Amino acid sequence: MTERELVPSRLRETRPPLGRTTRE
């Protein structure tokens, strides 16, 4: 569990709608 795993986890929670709307 390093800072690299916490960085993507927060960016993914903040960029979930943008990636989901573009993929769907």
C-alpha cells in the first residue's frame, strides 16, 4: 500500500463519471 495506490484510488473516485460516460 504505497502512495501510488492511494493516488489512483482518489483520482478514480474523482474521475468515475467522465470515464464511464465516455466508455458507455
